Amino acid sequence: MYTFFGALAFIIWGLVPVYFHQLGEMSPALILSNRIFWSAVILLVVFFFKPNLIDKKQCTARNISIAFVAGIMMNLSWLGFVYATITNNIMAASLAFYITPVFVFFMGFVFFKEELKSPQKVALFLMVLAIVSYVYLDQQLPVLSLAISLSFASYIAIKKLIKLNTFGAIFFEHILFAPIALWYIMTHSDGLSTLNWATLIGAAPLQLIPILLLSISILKTPLSKISLLQYIEPTLHLTLAIWIYHEPISSGQKCALILVILSIMVSSIKMKKPHKPNLANKS
């Protein structure tokens, strides 16, 4: 069930560009601010009716501080994602979220002592090679893709450190940034129509629901499995970019995507455990 929640979260995120592609005339910062503020409003309403959803004993300075840092990482990743979507650069977002799982797996190995087997080591090498090939062929660093990828991978890793329940973690990740978001909305919303407002407000539940699903999944799912589930999102992005929005693909992106997909195939290889002879049956 926990794995299903994680998969559903990435399916929703994979289809989100269809929604945000309609907001091309708005700034990414305004879209992000509305997402933060209205998500905070929803969470406050839920908390008002269900105060027991937050365990007060868990509301320590350490846990709230970690939630604050996680919120920063989430917002940075989301800002880059929205920017890529509304500027017809979904391919950059696709590449970013293809790279992210390997970063997540690597962080699981470094910070949480999760096992890194030989296929994952090869996959990590191929991922680095994909970035190098992109730089060589396109003569530029995939800054946007790397920014989205690193910030989201960091968000997932930091979530493992938060000793708050699912609702409490999401609550503080949003409520701490709500005042800044409200200030930005009040100073940058001139001329918005009713339809614009409705679309911006709708971004809140569209993002809040998958975050909730992913948060539940992370509690009981190893980062190594989360990293595999993440491939759902960029595959949907890639499909939208090529077949729906007909975005051009550079030579660097083509080569990087081929290497990344090869990396995914390698990382999914399961190593067989060595067979141990049953000495008890030997005479």
C-alpha cells in the first residue's frame, strides 16, 4: 500500500505540466506563492477541525527546523519545475527527474547506510557520463535540470530525518513560508482575472495531494525503492514533451536521455545472493 501511494504521487506529478502549461503568462514565483499560501490555508482548516493530527510532543525546535529546510528544498525544486513547464522546456524537467532517483539512491547510501550494489554503482557512473555528454555536445551545463534534481533529491532525503508525523511535517513545510507567499501575492497580483485566481488556487491541492501521498510512502519505503518509483514522473514528462507539446530535443539531451535510460536498466538489475552449500547434509 505504501508503495502504491508513492507511485500515485509520481503519476500526478507526471501529468501536472498539462495543468501548468496553461499558466504561461504568469511568473513562476507568483504560481509558487499561490501554491504555498493556499496549501497552508487548506492545512490550517484541516488542523482547526482535527487538531490531533499534529503531535505536540513532536513539535520540537529541531523537527520544525528540519521541516523548514525540507520546505526550502521542495520550493526550489517546484519553482524550477514550474519555470520549465511554462517556458516550454518540459524536456529539461524530464531529464531532471530521470537524474533525481540516482541522486536519491546515492544519498540513501551516504547518509542512511543503505546498500549500494554493483549495478547501482555502474548506474551512478552512467548518470555522471550522461551529464558530461550533455555538456560536451550542447556546450552548456544542464543547470535547470540539475537544480530541480538536486533540490528534490535533497527534499526526499531530509524528509527521512523529520521526526514528525505525516500531517505535521507537511503542515510546517507550508505554514512557515505562508507569510512570505502572502506578501508576494499581495504585491504581484494586479490585473488577475477570476479565472486566473481559480487556476492559481487550484494549484494548491494539485501539489498538496501528491506531497501527502509521498510523505506517507517515505515513512515505510526504502529510498532505493522510492528512487525506482520516481521514473514514472519523467517518463510521463518525456511523453508530454515529445507527443503533446512537440518540443525540440538537442543532441545533448538525446545522448543524456539514452545514457540515463541505460542507467535505469542497469540499476534495476537484481544481484543473486551466493548459494551457500548445506553442510549439514554432507557426510
